[in-house]
Amino acid sequence: MVEAMEIQKGYKQTAVGVIPSDWDAKPLGAVLKVRHGKSQKEVADTNGEYPILASGGVIGKANKYLYNKPSVLIGRKGTIDKPQFMTKPFWSVDTLFYTEVFENYSPEFLYYNFLLIDWYAYNEASGVPSLNAKTIEQIPIPLPPTKAEQTAIATALNDADALITQLEKLIAKKRAIKQGAMQELLKPKDEWEVKKLGDVFNFKQGVQCPVEKQFYTYQEGLRRFIRIIDLTQQDEIPRFILDPGSSHHVLKDDLFMVRYGTPGLLGYGFEGVIANNLFRLIPMKKINSYFFYFLLFFKNTDIIRISSSTTMAALNFTALRELELSYPTDLKTQTHIAQILSDMDAEIEALENKLNKYKMIKQGMMQNLLTGRIRLV
């Protein structure tokens, strides 16, 4: 027999979990009314004053508003897990619910509650995800006894959101600065040499992807197996395989590229063995591989243009070898440019790590503040 978990003094067990004794667990229908949006055809106007909202966000402007008070919105069909919050007048289309929040309840507090709800648990369609207004109004949420406490919680979370937004804007600014630096540093110069890619690198394709049972967790003597997903998802769990031999090894200073699926995607800084839909670029002379990582990233549009249009996009090695590059032959210049861009990447990465930390802190704040584990009033 499993013993019931002891509840801390001053708290109680409810349908939404353990909350303070003076809080209530109420259905959303007790604090707001879910309303249907309407077709925007009659009000759509490019010169309109009010935003037209759909489940994915703003889709246009309207010359009339449907609602002009603070409101929490949630998708009726399509994107059903992205709540929105509006304080200004808006028009909502028929795939997006809006809400009329009753007096004595904080709309912004309710919005943060919406962010914690697993909306797909309430999906009522087997095809396109859909929600029902009555179902939404039956979902229970924890509620502080006063609007003042609701507002205090919402204000704290809004402050966290403001920090996150500020950091996102700074990251966007730094990325734009880096893009401008790449344009300036990597554009052809009169003193640079023009060579075909095939005169600078040899290409060597990766190894056949092992069957699932041939993958391992890390052990001594195994090699990391590098796939496209390892380039696109930083949190992907590494896979390891038996060592196929040193001729297939990729070292941290080796440059490689995706050939099939997402041609032109570059890899650098990895150590292991690449899959056969990737290929290694082996320098034919002494170069700074990191400089060429940035240069080929800069030339990505040209690389994609020469990919064959079969059932699956693929790079044609013959065409790729003919791709012309303009670059400084001086290794010192290559290294200097690579260092400048690398420092910018490091700064952006540090800011992104900080952003992820802020988002985790905010998530923890939501879990604690919206359940009363931490009280602000």
C-alpha cells in the first residue's frame, strides 16, 4: 500500500495539485468566457488600425476591432498550444478563440496560466488539432484569493519576460553586426586569389550508417558517429560506433558538408566519423579550415544553387568542384579573419546561453508562483 504524501501545513490537495489553503481551484469558465473569432473578410484593410490575429499570430490589419479589452487568446484550430495576450483592440479570426475576463481577475495572470496548460491533452480532433470552447472553460486552474496577488505574480513574470525580450533583441543585433562583418571581411578583394573549390579541396564521403543495434553509448575505443541531426540540434544525444579505421576519422579542425537532404550545411569542430550523406573537405594545401568554414557559409546560396533537383536535393560533386572562391592566400590573413568572426560567434553563443538560462529561470518562476509554492503577497 502506497502512503499518501504528507501535505505541508498551510496547503491543501486539489484537482490542480497542492496549493495554499486560501487559494481555490476553479474552472476557467468561472473566471472568463471563451468567445469565437469571426471572418476578417469584411474588415481587412491594409491601412487599418487594428491587428487581425490568427492562431499563429498577426496576419493583417482591420478597420474595426472585435474586442477592445485585455484578453487571452488560444487557437481553436491548427496551432492550439500558443496562447497570446492582447491589451489593445484587435480582431480575431474564426480559428482563434479570444476571452472576456471577468472582473476581479487579472487577464495577464490567466495568460501565464494558459502557458502552463498542456493544450494537446484537450485536442478533440484526429486530424487538424482543434479545441472546444466548453472544454476550455472546464479546465481547472489554481487561483489566489485576491486580484492583488494575481497582479503581483503577473508583474513578476512580466518582468522576467522583459529581460528575455531585451536579450533576444541584443542577440538579433549582434547577429546583424556579424552578418555585416562577414559581408565586409569575406567579399572579394583585388589582391585575393580566385580558385575553383576542387583546386583547394578533395572530397571524401562518409561511411554507411550502421543499423540501430550497432550504435553504442560511449566506451573506450569507439568513435562518435556524426549525422545531419548533430549539426542542426545541439542537444542531440551523441551516438558511437566501432572504429572503422583512421582513414575515416574527422578531427576538430576538419571541415565537412552535407551532400544529401539539406545540401551545403557545414560542419566544423566535431571529432568522430561522418555519415555517408556528409563528405569531408580535405585541403590540398596549408589553409585555415575555420576561415573556409566562414567563407563557404558566406557562399551557401551559390552552393544550394548547384544542388541537383531530384527527389532529394543533392550536391553534384562535379559542379561543386567548379565553384569559384576568392580568398587570401596568406595564412595569416585567413587566421585573422577567422578569429574576428569566431569571437563574434563566441559572444553570440554566450548571450544565447544566458537567454536559455533566463528562460529556465522564468519557467521555474511560473511553476512556483502560479501554484503558490512561493508567495509574493
